[in-house]
Amino acid sequence: MLDLLQVVLPVFLIVGAGYWAVSQGAFTEDGSEALMIFAQRFAIPCLLFLAMSRLELATLFDWRLLLSFFAGTVSCFAFSALMAHYFFHRTPPEAVTVGFSATFANAVLLGIPIIERAFGEDALAANFTIIAFHAPVCYTLGIAVMESVLATGKSKVETATTIFRSIFSNPLMIGIVLGVIVNISGFTLPAFIGDPIEFVSEAAIGVALFALGGILSKYKLSDRWSEITMVTTLRLFWHPLLAFTLSFWVFQLPIDIVRGVVITASM
């Protein structure tokens, strides 16, 4: 229990510090949002760029790893959307939005620091592989279903263009794609380029966690507690359970991969 607290508690203390700072007026909401913009548009893309440029490509394209994780992503989306529509009486577009909120694991802000603290930097391969495919899978699923529900009359080409723009205008995806290109090419970054990217990437997680806490201070759980409970239950129990079953029992993946898949699924 003490070991678990030593791994997890520092991460949530940073989030709590951001929450406390904004709620007590020691830091502003605008400041938190500015920090998050810096983290998401600059620092985290630098972190992902470096990670993808160094990742073993055999891990990146392991379909067993990807299926172990994303089977849960798709099932969480489907169940949440159906429950939101038939049980919580949401309109079809609103139900898709609820389903979309259940697809994303917090693989970057929480997954990276927790896995690294628990098992070391070498255990992050599965996490970074999931991150590389996270946005493409989730955006494709969410936008495709939303377009079909709205029946906007868009052609398949227009829908595909919308999905493509949503994915590749995302700074995180830009960092990932550039990192993969460097990896495949075998190009070594000169120090005057690599070092600044390294410096910025080192600020990513701490800044983002503090900003996350500040931003969370604006929201109240009581607003939609029943739907929040449903989504959280799926995210914290169903998704990691399915990820463990597939990665460990069905595909019998190496234990480092299993750890990365299951912990990321529970974020």
C-alpha cells in the first residue's frame, strides 16, 4: 500500500496544488488555461516527438497490444452512448458526446508519470504506442458516428476529410508523426535542435498536471453525477479488466506490455 501511494500520490498532489491555487485565488483560471495551452501545444508534443523517435518500431505496430487496449475503447464508447440515449434520455448527438467522453484514457498526463514512477522509463513503450494511435482511433470513431447521427448529407470523402483535419491539426499528433518519421529515417538530431526540444519536454508533465488541477476547479461533479459515475466506472473497471484479459490471458504478451496496457486503460 505504501509503495502504491509513493507512486501515485505525488502525481495527484501536483493536481491538487493547481486546484488549491486557483480555488483560493493564489493563481488565476486564465493562468491555468495558459499553462495548459503551453503544455498541450508545445511541451507535450516535444515529449511525444522524442519518445516516438526512440521507440522500437516492432512495439509500435504490435496488433495484439493495440487490440488489447482499443477493444475497451470501442466498447466504452458504444455502451456509454447507448446508456446516455436510452437510460438518461439524451438526444442522439448528446449521447454520442457522452460516448466520446468515455473513449479517452488520460494516457499522457497521468499515464506517463505513474507508469514511469512505478516501473521505470523502459516500461513506457506500450503507453507511447497507445498514445500514437489514440487520437486517430477516438476521433475516427467519434466523428464518424456523429456524422451518421446528424445525417448532414456529407459524402464519405467529406467525412474522411473532417476526420483527417481533426487528427492532424492536433499538436500532439504532429509531434507523434514527426517523431515516427525521424525514427524510420534513422536521422540523428543535432544537439542544437535536440537539446532545446529536450528542455521544453522536461516541463510537460509537471506544468500540465498543475494546470489540470486549476482547470478542474471550475467544474462541479453534482451537475451530472449519474452520467459521470457511469463513465468513470467503465473507465476505471471495465476497460482495464478487458485490457488485462486480452493482453495477459488471450495474447500472453510480455509483462511490461501488459502493465502498460492495463495501467493506461485505467487512467
